[in-house]
Amino acid sequence: MKYRVLGKTGFDISEISLGTWQLGGKWGEKFSEKTAQSILNRAIETGINFIDTADVYNDGQSEISIGKFLKKINKRIYVATKSGRKLNPHNDEGYNEKNITGFINDSLKRLDVETIDLIQLHCPPTETYSRPEVFELLDNLKKKGKILNYGVSVEKVEDALKAIKYPGVASVQIIYNMFRFKPAEMFFKEAARKNVGIIVRVPLASGLLSGKYTKNTVFSKDDHRNFNREGKVFDKGETFSGVKYDTGLQAVEELKKIFPAEELPAYALRWILMDKNVSCVIPGASNISQVEANSAASDMPPLFKEQMEKVEEIYKKYIKEFVHNLW
């Protein structure tokens, strides 16, 4: 496992880390504490030392499981969580002192820690980035010792650029993968200039880039890949990176001509790591074997120039017109 510095946090973190949206079971399946603990344990064994979660993952159970795990180990593990999506309705007005402080206090209790390494606003509305008082609140919570650092998770490059105008923002979590080029073109260099860490989520486009899905694949009714393709519950960019399912399948078949089909997920992760501005990638895992496969991507050799160029050709042919200007 190789490590990179997460911006102005100064944390030396594993370039392949762990996202825990589906910790303890696949999307739509019942949560399993045993599975969650086995995934966390194997992740640390492979060299992972950074875990990303959120207060809404498994209705708080993800944070609780991580908190239990931290009590069992002696290694320094960095934990990032997110706040804001518990708001109902999820709107700009909800990002206020009472709500955000309450959410962070609840996360502290579930994680059973005195201080959160990194708190991230959880994809707030665009207008929230125009309110300095929100970020002043986070500065005050940092001074009080409730958080060590703060950042944002965003849907759009536009929001990311607005966020890093605030000097206290230490990191930005953003979608970036073979189906989402825009962040590298318009955001990464500016983030690096301001020493802002970049956490990449949805690296496999909700599994499309695993190369395992077909037109006949059936997703359970509680799986967002079934119900959120058009953004009925949250931003559709979170589901298959906003790519139409059939279009994504076509693009994946082209990618399989460049990379070994059975190794496509690893190459998709390695492709992201080719950009030195990326601090880490946070693929999720619903079992131990996925943790192992994801972690191994850190030790892969760099992609060839020709491979990088062909990926870009596929993006321009199949994907760009549908996603580039939306996020």
C-alpha cells in the first residue's frame, strides 16, 4: 500500500482507502455487524488507514461499527464522517448552528471518540457555499476540539471551487472516474494550489466499471441502482455517475478491449491514482475479497500512455455529452 498526504490535514493516508456506504451488506440488504467488522479488520490488514463514513449510512450503524472497531486496535486510523443529509427537507436553511452542531455531537457519540478527524458537509445545496457563517461555525467547532479538520463532499465541480475559497476547508470529496473527467480538468490543480486534499468517491460508477453487469442484471428494490437512476431520491450523479445504464454497458465493453475484463475494477482504480493531485480513493466493499482486490490496485504499475488515451476516447465517444456539463 502506498500513502499520500491529505492536503492541509497533514494526514498520511492510504491511497486506496475504504468507503462505508454499504458496510455490513450490499445496498438494499440487511446490515450485518459481523460482516462489517470483518471488512474493517481486513482493510487495516491490507494497509488501509483512512475510513470514510456518514451519519446516514445504515441509519448511523456504520459509525457505530467503526467506533467499536477502533476500540479493538492500536494503530492510528483516520476516520472521516459527513453531516447534513439527515435534514428533511435537505435545504440550505437547515445548515445552521443548531442542526450541524447536533449532528456532529451525535456522530461523536456513535463513533465513541472525543474528536472527529475530518467532518464533511454532506453535499449541501449550492447556495450554502455563499454563506460564510456555515464555515465560521466549523472553525469554531474546530477550536472547541470537536473536530480536527473539516471539508465538504460535493456533487458539482462548481460547488468544489466555491468551497475551497474558504481557507479552513481541508478536503473535498468528489466523484471522479473513467466516466467523470471534469474534476481533473477544472478543479484538481486549483485544489492542489490551495493544499486541499481530494477524496475520490464512486470510483467504479456504482459498480458499472466492475464489468460484471449486463442488461439482465436485476438490482433489489431497496438498491439505489434500481430506484435512483433518474434522481428520484438524491442526485442521479451518485448512481452510475449519472450515466444511462445501457450507455455505460456499451462503454464498458469498449474498456474490456483495453484491459483484462476480470481486472477492470483494479485498472479503473489505478486510472484514478494516475492523477497525483488525488489524495485517496474510497471504494466500498461488501465482503473481504472486494477489500483485498481494491487494496491491491495501489501496487499496480502505472498505466501506459496509450491506455490513458484510449480511455479518454471512450469517454468522449459514449459519455461526455451526457455528463460533462451537468456536474
